[in-house]
Amino acid sequence: LYEVSCFNSDTKHTYVGKGIRLGDQFSTVIGDVLKGDHNAVYAGEYLVVYRTAADGSLKGRWVHALSGAHGEETLTPKK
């Protein structure tokens, strides 16, 4: 079990959540915790499934729990 935190440079928000690793696959439920920008605090909005790449990055696909919006992303470790 992992605690997840990543910064999205496009939205300027930090996403947080919980995840599980199985082999080279990492799955997480993650959300953009915002206070003041919305009428509520959001967390756990997205399901994301990643595969670990040779360079240590995580390449994955995500889906938004409510809207069904989906896409791909790559997470890069801080150096």
C-alpha cells in the first residue's frame, strides 16, 4: 500500500491518493484536493493504472470516476 502525491504542472495542483503495486503495475485512486476553488474538497476522483518503465517513470492510463473522461500520462521521478 502506498500514499501517492504528485504535482501537475498544467493545473498547478497536487494530487493525492492511495495505491497498490503488483509486479511492474501500479494502480491508484487519486484526486485533486482543492479547498476554496470548489464548494467541496475533492479526493479519489481518478483511477490510474501505471506500468514502471526502465527509466523509473510511470506510464499510465486514467479515467475520471464521474465523467468518464480518460487519457494517458507519464509520471517522472524528481531528480
